[in-house]
Amino acid sequence: MSGYRDKRIGALIKEAVSPLLIKEFQDAGSGFLTVTRVEMTDDLRTARIFISVFGSADRAALLDRLTRSAGSLRKAVASRVKLKYNPLLIFALDPGPDHEARIDELLKLAKKT
């Protein structure tokens, strides 16, 4: 059950994580990195951060880099967002852009026939 508090804290974490990711992880080889959404668990102790990467050849390597540095990112978020419990950060690739691209391909195929 998602409530107002979950969404509000998710937005705060998204606001804190986004500049950190741009500063530390976005370089010429990683492509354009964006945080699309943050989902909080009901107890607010875990934040699943969905990222979207455009123009990168190796998304899995970037996701692995993010996962390995989740501890330092967690500390940085804790210093920016004052919460009772510092949430565990879990990074995942957002399937939305890939899904949208696939739908566009199917629509183009349907128009050709």
C-alpha cells in the first residue's frame, strides 16, 4: 500500500541522488544517466532507484558500478536528507524506455502492412 509519505520521501531521495549520480557516474562512456523514479518500501527502510541510461553501450557495467558504490551513495544521501532511518539503496534499470521503443517498432511495423 503506497501512501503520501512514501511518495514524498521517494521524491526527496530522488532529489538527493540525481546530482550525485551526475557528478560521480556520468562521463563520456556512461551516456546520459537519469533517475526516473524512486519506490520506497512500506517501512521506508529500502529505496529502489530506477535509472535510465541513454547512449551507453554497457548498461550492466554501469549498474554494477552503482551497486558497488551504494554504500557511499547511501552516506551522501543521509547527509542531505534527514530521516530517522537511512534507507538501503537498490539500483535497477528502468524498463520503461525499452518498452516504449519496442511499442514504437511494433507500431511502425503495423503501419507498413
